[in-house]
Amino acid sequence: MIAKKVLGNIGEIKSCEYLESAGYMIVEKNFRCAFGEIDIIAKREDIICFVEVKTRAGSSYGEPQESVNPLKTARIRNTASYYLGLKNLNSFEVSFDVISIKVSGKKLQMEHFKNCF
């Protein structure tokens, strides 16, 4: 079994690779402040995307994206608001995305939910 932190790191690396191949530019990874953390901040055209990555090695606790609950989305929104003000990016359109990754052996299944909260 893969350790939780290692699994999370794999998910974030694979998510960045996927986003870059889809035309996104990675702006920041693991942005932290008093409000919370955002896994990936990316830009595509005139949209700033705040991406939460959820990676799981099984489905006994449900689908990875199901763990992005209202409390988590509120934290991400507050953190994103802080980030936009800090970087003077309030004029940009934003998207809140979730990348769900399931790992089974050497197989990886990824799903990108765009602007989902």
C-alpha cells in the first residue's frame, strides 16, 4: 500500500502534467496562507484555475471528488480570494476545479471536473 503523502504527491505531479498538456500554465503549487491551501493554481487564457487534487488508492471511502465537501470548498474560495488580492488579479475570471485520481496498481484513472463549485 502506498503512503498517503506519497499518493498525494503522485496525484499532484500527474495533475500538473495533465494540465500542462491541456494548455494550462502552472502558476503555483501548494499555495498556503492562514485561510487554507490550494493544491494547484493554473492559468489558461484569461482564467485563473484553482485546482483541488484528490487521489485515492481505493474506493472504500467513495470517489475521490466526493471528499470535496462544503467546508473544503469554502476554505478554497477564501484562500483563492486572498490569493487574488495578494497578486492583484481580481480582474481575472476564476474557475474552481477538482481533479480526481484513482490509483490501482500501476493504473491511474483521472477525471477533471471544471468549474464545479
